[in-house]
Amino acid sequence: SQKIEQNSEALNIQEGKTATLTCNYTNYSPAYLQWYRQDPGRGPVFLLLIRENEKEKRKERLKVTFDTTLKQSLFHITASQPADSATYLCALRDDKIIFGKGTRLHILP
Amino acid sequence: DAEITQSPRHKITETGRQVTLACHQTWNHNNMFWYRQDLGHGLRLIHYSYGVQDTNKGEVSDGYSVSRSNTEDLPLTLESAASSQTSVYFCASSWGEDTQYFGPGTRLTVL
């Protein structure tokens, strides 16, 4: 069966360190993968998109990698700040966009 | 500024009633989507539309319907509300199938 998996456990990271979130998928061949941020009580907000022929994408302190062999995307936040605390969702495009359940990230001051 | 809005933001209704949730976007996006978000399930696609008069079923469409009479609006109707439809509902829009812009959500409680 098709699955998109994100770590369901919350991730606690010390301020200033790099936070790394994982998105694994099975039985999909996505054309691209996206990462969204969701704050409590709000809708998701798009952060980054990476296509199947791209290995890495960067935007300010954010970096996304996409390994189609491992069927995995990693999302990195460098020099993390308490304001980065949120739930991060990955989404992949198969015939439609499918979302993972998200990982809650806590940046500890 | 262009935006996507949902109304109402909160709704309490009774089992068996018909409920309509509104979604309005001013980006002139062709594509519009309705999701529900529940603890443990993440975002699940209910219905989507790729243009006026076009509607399609998503993963969890039973008990829901949509209609698209113009570019800006995609109302979601619960024909006969059930307690299992208590959830947070998000509307989203996009140009292509790439970046989706989400509304603020509607919290629906069915008693």
C-alpha cells in the first residue's frame, strides 16, 4: 500500500542547533515533494518544493534534500530559533498531492 | 492583497442537519481543494476542482458534496451531518498542482 511517513514523535532541539525532519514514502513515484509549516489554529503555509531531478534546495536557513532511491526527503533548519517551533508537513505529488501527518518541532531556548 | 477566506470559522450543529462551509479566494486560481484534518490522520482530501463546473472526489468524499459555479468559490456541503464529521476543515487553492495556499480553517462540531 502507499504510505507517506513522518516521525510522529515531537522533536525537541536546542536553540541554535540544526533541526532535521524526515519524510519517507513507499509505493509512490512523486514528481515533486513539498514542505509546509503549520502553526496551531492556522492553515499550512508552503515553504519549499523540490522536484525529482533535484537533489537539494535551499531558502535562507532552510534546506531540503530529495533521494528518490531511498524514497526519502530531509528538511533541515539551521541556526534554529524558538519561532521555528511548529508542525512541519511533507507532501508529495503523485496523481494528486498527498500530505504526511506532520512532525511537531519544539525549539528550546 | 489576494487571499483565501473561509466562513464560518467555528460551527456547532446537530446530527442530521445540512451544513455548508464557504471558501472564497481572490487569486483567480483554477484549482481549489477541501481537506479535513484530524488528530492521527493528518490532512485528507475530500473534494477538489480544477475549474468552473469541474468537481472530483478525494479520499474521504462520502457524505460531502461541492459545486463550482465560479472561479472564486468552492462551498462544501455536508448533506446530513454526522458526529464522525467533527473536524477542522481547510480549503486551499493553487494555479497548477504545485504550491497550495490554505485558508484559516473552519472548526466544525457535530453534536
